[in-house]
Amino acid sequence: MVYQKQKILLVTHQFTPHQSPRTTRWSLIVDELLRLGHKVTVVTGTKQEVQNKDIEIIYLGNKRSNNVVKNLREKSNNIDDKSKTKKVFFIFLKKIYRFSIKILAWPDYSMFWLLSVYRSRKNLILDYDLLISVSLPFSSHIAGYIINKKNKKDWIMDNGDPFTLKKDAPENNKILYGFLNKYFENKFYSLANKIVFTHQDSMDLHKDFFNISKDKLIVGNPISNFDNEIPSDGVWFKTFMPSPTLT
């Protein structure tokens, strides 16, 4: 089957070498896209230890905030057991930090990365045909929107977990940000060309709550690759198909 090779921009706060089900899934999908002949560029908030020779990975991170958290964690873990006062002090600082993030951060803990994306937006020189943003965290979709606002390329939203509709352990303070969460999630669903959920129940719940057109919705398997077929609407992406190499 003949298919069109495209330049794909993947926007995801978490990417390898960070280890999680989401980064594993998307690392495999990127490998499949490369095998099909597509060019992939990744914008991420995960610092790269070694540059991948097959894909361009653009790290956008807030070094100052990362260093503060890293230093706080290291000092807390390395304090001698005899230094009880210092240990209590650093435990207290960590609790204050976590409390502040939980109460004040929007859209989630990765807000500093989102600020880095916003500040770098004018200096980013990106040539792509298709944007794919991956959540959680939801900031990846906001970052994708910021980057794509000028270029207005086709956009696929890949949703691993709920954001506004998350009941247990919500991503932010719903009392402060409940309206903001719903507003931006609804806005992005209206702008995106395709919206992927990894579970049927989650897709149905979002479809009803946000009144999403069923033509945009796709259920993608947690570990997947891309079909080659190009739909008539011009977006080459059709669906996520189970990879025979993983079964």
C-alpha cells in the first residue's frame, strides 16, 4: 500500500529516558513511524542523556526550577540520621513545595515546563505536517496548541488519562481551576482533527460530557503502531492497530 511520508511533531512532557507506560508506548510508536519512513521531531520536558541519532529531540526545560527540586530532594535524602533538625527542616520544605504545587499549580505539576515552551515559542523553528500531543500531563496539549497556533497543522490529541473528569487524585485544585480545566479541554477537542483515548469507556465518557463529534474519536491500544491507510480527509493517521510484534 502506498502512503504519504510526513514530518511529524510529537509534543510530550514525558519521553525516554524517563520510564513509564506512556513513554514506553510512544517510544514504540515512534520506532514504528520511523520504520514507515516518516520523520519525527520530539519536543519534551524530559532532559536527554544521549541524543537519538534517528530523531530530533528538542528539550525545553526550566533548569532553575528543576535544580531547586533536585537539590531539595538530594539534600533531604543525604542528611545524616544524627542531623535531626536539618532532616525535619528539609522534610518540611518538601511538604510545603508539594502543598503549593497541589493547591496553586495549573494545569498541573509541569507548569514550569509549559512556561519554558511559551517563552521559547518564537525561537522554535519547526517544520512539520502533523502535530501529536500526548497527555497526561495536560500541559502537553497546551504546549502543542501554543506551537501549532501559528502553523495551524493537523492535530492529533492522545489522551492516556482524564483531566477535567478525573475524580481520584485530580491534577490540580478543582475549586480554583475547575472552569479553566473544562474551558481549555473543550476548546482543544473542538480544534483537534483526531482525538485518541486508550479505553472505550473513557472515550464514551468524554464524548458525552464534551459533546465531541464521533468522527474525531478513536480508541487506541496502550501499545500500538500506525496503520498505513490515508483517510480521505487528508490526515494520514487512521487508527492505532495492535502490533503483531508485541502479541
